[in-house]
Amino acid sequence: MTTMSPVRPLPEALGRKDTPKESGEWSVNECAPIRGLPVTNVSSRKMSAPMGNDALSEVVRVHELVHAKVSPTDLSPYLERGLAGDDSLRSVEEMRVNYLASRLGYDMKHLMDGSEDSYGERVVDTNDWRGAVMFALATAGTGGHKKFLNGVRRKNKVWGAVLADISKRAMKEITKVPQKRLASTEPIGDGMIEGFSHTERIAEWAERMATTAPPEPEPAKGEDEGKGGDTDKGDTTDDGDTEASKPKRGRPKSSEVDTTDAVSASRKTKLLPSSPPSWMKLKVERLPLPIVLNGALGKKRLASQTGKVPRRIHRLISDPNKRVFDRTVKGTGGIVIVDASGSMSMSRDELREVVLSAPGCTVMTYSVMGDWRIGEDGEAVATNAWVLADKGRICDEMPFSRGQANGVDLPALEWAVSNRPRSNTPIVWVCDGHVTGMGDNGHDSLTLQAMNFCSRHNIVVVPDTATACKYLTALGQGKRMSVREPWAFTDARRQYLGGKK
Amino acid sequence: MTTTTDNTKLPSCWKKLNNALSAGIDRIILFGPSGTGKTYAGLNHGNTQGGAHRLICTEDMTTADVCGAFMPDNKGTFSWVAGSALKAWDGDGITGGRLVADEIDKAGGDVLATLLAFTDTPESASWENPETGRIHRPREGFSVIMTTNIENMAELPTALSDRFPVRIRIDQPHPSALTRLSSDLHGIAVSLADAGRERVSLRAFYAFDKLRSSLPVGEAAELVFGDRASSILEAMRIDSLARVTV
């Protein structure tokens, strides 16, 4: 009879293309096959994994080894891009790893620790939709997935149906990618690797899916209101005698819940077709600003002791000077970012017109003029953004007659936000909505990033120069003017956000 | 013999060796895990037209292995038989040869002293043949490559390390050594050649490769890798991930 010796995982044997070959062995410790204990850290070459010969230990060990083979050494380049958060990246990565392990012939149905079922119930009880989406994705393709969904369904059938659909769609996306590419650690620039870019793309979608929980289940037509219950099976005590004594939760019996609408509503949130490119690095040059331009953009109200209408009556109590009235002062400016790329077809005069319409503002224009090189310091080699006006002074000569590529749309907006003196300083972005990243490659994800950034920081997007001049003039006169968002934004919103603002 | 492998495709350590040899460096230490082909490289890489002579150093060896000794001959008398270092000095009679000293750090005191004399700079290196009284000097082209498994070069005697200014850590097998192995084993053989305590030598993979052609894979692995067979097979399976085309 032979005794089974422990199986030490051999991460040392696994080759990667994104890291230089390192000498010596990994630090490998044995742990129990319980969720949370096995762990792999590629950068510090540490692994904790079970070393038993049983089926569960084997699949957990293989799961960790696949992490060592394909997972990125550092998530920060992905987190900096802001497409997806840490938890969504990790959840989808779990799914990718489990899928790759199953492709190697390992039966990942063994991968469960028995806690999934109760966790499924708990996420519903705590109304943790995001947690539910992430866990569903992380366990997709494993034995724990079904148990988790059973737990969820027991409490909320709609959630269960939508989560099952989300997992199915995510898995379908993963299986579409050829295995060689899905497992590739080939560097693709900016510290990122090819295989994980698929994880990132799905995680970006998962982020959107996790924002809004499906609506509460509604009773199907003709349902008797009194027949409340919260389980779909297994509750043998659920009879007529106990019904009266049980508190009604107002949730219909799950067998009577129609989940079709919720599932089809969730399907409106589409996945991006491919991995998005990175943004080009922004390199700003401040042009000489010899010309003084008098004027100011916008008005603001300040508290005053004198006036006609006491708008700030609360100050009677809170303000020692009892400034309950308003007085209006001229605004000191804002920030105007002008997309001067080819799609804007902006002439030198039009650009100048925008600058003149924004007195007192900081005006910056951007366009990558054909040079996409990144220096050894990680910065752009050539200037791609120019400050045309600042603190009441403007340049006398516009830097170019017609711009070329976008490339730096989001970095330009980030520059504006980081340079605004107060959080309520207005930022106006003159852009047709056609944003692009590195190499002037467009991608819907880049559009979504720019849209999200604008809504997060209250940036007003103006689609063309004529509207921009009107809008800025109106703003200078203290008027409010509504502006229609660029068509590209509306289209992206319809495709990927189900039309949600 | 001069190797013709494309330098740009070589792993960094082998590229360094090629660069050092082609720049005319004639005293090189190759160190690192065993089974990566250091000795093979010493015997075959660079200009070895004058012949390559191997010297395996142990504590029990004598200077006879280095410079030579009187040995009984078939005439019933004693005649002088040159040692490896002397042969390498003389080379083919026109150019000097290559001395490959394996584990030179393991040589005893007197042998080490003799070796130091033989590996000295050409200007100061000389040795008198006790039979003929002839003074031998290294011929032009004489080179020495020393190989060792020790990782810390500070552990080498100072006099020895002074003579070998270029030290290269060979951490993976030469690509030409891998050609004897099936392509699916290349990656894992390279990775495990320098895996510290988990190291598996290239020779083990040669044996496994041969065995698996006639035996089931599991059996072949158990025969070669013993207790570690499951671990190695598991790792091989996972390492194949990015290689598989679907």
C-alpha cells in the first residue's frame, strides 16, 4: 500500500511573460481549503494552498496555481484607469481563473465550502446587491455558484434570476475569448497584461450591473395578497395553521413571481465589445499670455446685511452679523476645456472666439498633434495641451490652426478639476463627444469614463464652438442656458446604461 | 568550435557570456544552479580551436591533474604526462586552448596554488617542465572558464576571484540544450532549473521525456520525480494554459 504524500504546489514551474525570471523557490504554506485562507501573491512570491489529495484541496490548489500563472502582479494600473473597482476586478478574475482551470480538465464543481447557501440568504437580507453580483461572478462555474443562487432565490427570486443571468452572460463573454489570449500575460503597455484586460472589460460591466438592484418582486396578476411566503422550497411547515401566526413580509410567494421583466431590464446594460485603450498622457504648456481681457464669468450671491428680500432668514440665529439678505457680485471665472481635435473642425478664429467668450476663465485646449511617444519618465514627449487664458490674460496667438487627434480627453478634464480653485467653480467642456485614447483609438468605454467623470464633477459639456460661445456669454450675463449633450454621449447612455442618466 | 546561436534570441545570461567571450575576456566564472550547461558552455562556447580541457576539482586531487606527472609507460620507464592546465596552455601548438575548471573552489591548498599559477596573467604565468627543463608559457588564445555552484562570489578565495574579473550567473539551460527536449517541457524545464530547493535538473526532464514515450505519463513521472510527481504534473498542466491554441 502506498501512502499519499502531500502535494506541494509548484508555482516556481510556471512561466510568465510580464515579469523577469526569478531565481529560487516561492514561500508556500499549507492551509485548509476554506474560503479566504488560500491566497497567492505573485509579486512577493507567496502562496498559501491546501496540499491534500482530496478533490476539494486539488481544485483550490489548482485555482491558486492558475492565479500564479495568469493574474497580474499589481492591480494599481487597472485601478488608476478607473474602469472598474477593486472588488469587481477581483470577482471577475476569480471567474476567469475558475474557467481556465476547468478548461484544463479540472472539475471546478468541487469548489465550494458550504457557506455559499447561507451567504446567498444574507446578501438579500442585508440588501447587498453589489455584494451579491460580485459573489455570483466570483463563484460562476463552480459548485458554490448554484448553492449561492439557491440561497438568494429562497429570499428573493428576482435577484436570483437576475444574478443567474448576469453570471451566464459574464461566462459567455469569457468563453468567447480564445484560451491562449485569455491566459496570456503578454504585456500590453502601462503595466497591463493581455489576459487580464478581458477581466477588466467584464468587471467594468459588472460595476454598472451592480449599481442598481432589480426592483422588488411584484405579485403576478390575480394573486391572493394573503398568500405571502418567502421561500420557494423546503419550507414544510408553511401550512394554513402557521400562516396566521407568521408575520407577513409583503413579498409574494416566489413561485408566483415573474422574473422576466427584471431579467430583460438587466440585459439592457450591455458589455463593451473589446478592451479599451489607455488614455494618452497629458502634457500641458502654458503659452505667453500678454493680452489683458476684462470681464468676468458668472455671478454669485453673497450674504449681506442690507437688501429687499431676506433669503437667508436662518442667519438670524447662526450669523452674528445677521446677514439675512443677498448681494450679487461678479464671478471670478471658471475653467473652459476645448477639444480641438479634427472632429471638431475648429479654426484658429473659432478657438479665439471661445477664448474671448470666457473672460476671466482659465481656458485650455488639447489635441495630440501626431506624436504619441511616451518618454522614459512615463510622460508624453510632445505637448498636447495648451493654456490659452488664465487670470484675465489671454494669449495673442493660437497654437495651431487645426488640431488632429483627441487622446487626452479625460486627462484634460482631470487637469481642470485639479486646477479649479473651489469645488463650485464651473467647468465647461467644449467637445462633440467623440473621445479617443492612445493612438486615437475610440472606444465606448472611454466615452463612458468621460461621461461619468463629467456627471461626478458637474462638468457642462457643450457640443460645438457656436453653442459654447452662446453658453459662455449667457453664463457671463448670469443667465442659465440648457445645453443638449453630444449625440455620442446619448448613444452610449442608451447602449450601455439603459438610457439612465 | 564557435556556437552560432542567434545572440538576440538568447536568454540574458547566455547573451552575457557570448558578449564576454567575443570581447576577448579570457577569465570567466560561470556560477549558478547545476544542470544548466555551464561546463558544456565552457567546453564549447567561444573560440576553442586550441582544444578544451576539463579539470574536475576535488579535495583529493593532486597537482598531477593540473600540470602533469611522471607516469609508467609501455617501455617500462617513466615519462612525463601533461595535466589539463598544461595541455590547455600549449593548445594545438599554435594557439592556446581552453581550461574548464569545475568546482575550483573545492580544490585543496597545493592544487589551488598551482591552479593560481596557471590562471595568472599571461605575462607572469610560467612553468618549468621537470623532465625537459623547458619553460612553458600560455600560448596566445589560452582561456579559462571556471564553473561553480556556489552563489556568493565573496566565498571564493581572494586570489582566485582576482584572477576572474567576469562572473556570470547561468540561471537557465542554454536553448540548444533544450532542443533535445519535447517542446511542451521547455518552459517548465527552464523555470525549475533555478527554483532553489524545488529545483529539477534538465537531466531529469530528459529522462522523463524519454520514459513517457513508452510508459503512461503518471508512471514515467513517478519513476523520475518520485514523491514530487503529482506536483510537477499539476504544474505542467497549468503551465500549458497560455500555450494551448483553441
